[in-house]
Amino acid sequence: MFPEKLMSDQGESCPLICGTAALARWALARVPHATRAAILVAAAVAAGAAFNALNPFGIPWLPSPGNRIGIPRAFEARLPQIDAAQALTLYQAGEALFVDSRDAKDYRRDHVPGAINFPMREWPDFWPAIQSDLPRDRLLVLYCYGAHCGLSTRQGKTLLEEGYEKLAVLDYGWVTWIEHGYPTVLHPEGYPTREGGG
Amino acid sequence: MRALWRLVTHPVFVRLTGLVVGGVFVWASLDKVTRPDRFADIVHDYDMLPLVFINAFALVMPWTEMTTGAALIVGVWRRGAGLLAAALTVAFLIAIAQAEIRGLEIQCGCFDVSGMTHSQASWDLFLRDIPLLLGAALVWRRG
């Protein structure tokens, strides 16, 4: 059972500390490999929680309201989510520039009138030229495909890091816009999800 | 063949393999632990987890890579760490394979999550992870 040799070897000079260390070594040596793996995961959870609390890009353990994934806590208030009615109000007032985060082929088929296309997936190609088209003093309303499309939120995060402060993300993106029947620019060939629409 | 097996299972070779696998895991974790938000985006793209778990996964998984890699490098609980490294690598292989089969054009998230140019999840990456799995399994069984 307990290693008496270790106790007798080290117990005389430092009975408490060395005895405890020997006991810990003896116990840990008998932990099965799978349990050790589980302990490493537990250590990862503890380290992740501690680091996340201090990390400026730390995220909440659960998705932010609206099921938004990967939004740093520090960004949540600076990247508000708006619904379709709010977006329409901004559109009609001309107060916001709409930014279509979808791929170029989708933008070419159909988009919000006046929106500019800034495909998030092609950020490196578009960013150098498009900066001059993205005013910093005007609200930018970002939208992508629909529910759980992270492109517009991701674009918002990156624009925040680039110093843009007037940003909003349209919740449910393009899907909610067309479902409400709001104005669109349609490619002559139409958009597959809007059969008969105009 | 027997000589090759003796070489592969030699304690020095197993120790070196543990160092390499551990180094890869620590290296792979560095960018992810600092940018859990971007890693969460990539996990989201893989479309394998319920939304409610993605942030928590993005916080824990990179640190699991870190602790596993550190244990392999330092030589503490090598076999347990090898088991965990093998399990993680199997999970990576499944994630990459399902992305390829479903035709998802997504960023790998293997090492770099902060930059704007990334390697994509692909069969090449799948094949690249096979030696990692073999190395981790070797440390687990012979470490």
C-alpha cells in the first residue's frame, strides 16, 4: 500500500512537507491514464476561465443575447443587433449605409438598394479599396444571409478593431429583409428564394 | 519490420515523439487562447455543435491543447496526455472530414485564427493530421 520506504527516507528531515509530497506522488502514480487525461481537461477549464476573465477579447461562456457567437464582452454594447423594422426606419431616413457581407455572386443577384458589397470571406482582397467607401461618421448596417450567419457579426468585430464605432448588425440578415417585403434591387434573372417576388 | 518496430518503440524515440506532438499542440493553441472570439467563429462554421455550446468549447478546447502539449513536453503524465492528444486528433479528423464531405468552404482553425489568410479545412489537412494521431497514440501506448 503506502510506500513506507519513501516515508522512512524523507520523513526524518521534513516529515510534513516531504511526507505530503511522497503521499501525493504515490497517489498520483496510481491515477489511471484516462483519469489523468480528465484532470488535464479540468486544468484546461480552470486555466481557460481564469485567462478569459482577463483577456480583452474574452467571450461569455454562453452566446450573447440573440444567439450571437464569439462576441467579446467588450464588443457587445458596441455592436448592437437591430431588427428588420429598425433597419427599414434607418433605410428610409437615409441615416445608414447598408453593407452586404455576403459573397459577391449573391449580392449581384439581390440586395438592399444602395447597399455596398463587402464580402467578409474576401476581406483581404476588398479591404484596401473599400475603406474609402466606408464612412466612419455614418452608421453602417451590416447584413448577411440570415439566421446564424456569422459573416456580418464577424465583419462588425473586425471593423471595430479597425476603429469604426458606428455599427449595427441586422438580425436574421437578408432573410428577414425579403420576408418583410422591403425594397430590394433584383437581378433580372431573379433570386431563387423569391419566386414571383418583385 | 521487427527492427523498425524496435526503433519506433524505443524509449528515446517515444520521448522525442512526445516532444514533437507536444510542441505541435502548444503551437496550435497559442493563437486560439488569445482570440477565443475568432476561434468561436470558426467552430461555428464547422456546424457541428449546438450554438449554446460553441463559446464554452472555444474557451476550453485551446487550453486543453495547451495543457496536453505542455504535459507531453515536460514529460508529466505522458501516457495520459498521449491519450488526450490522440482523442483530440481524432476529433479534428472527424471535424475536417465532415466539413469536406458536406462541401463546407471554411477556415481550418488549426493554428492561425487571427489573420485574414488561412488554410482551409481540406483532405490535405486530414492527411497531415494522421502522423500526429500516430505519434500521439505511440506516446499513449508506449510513453
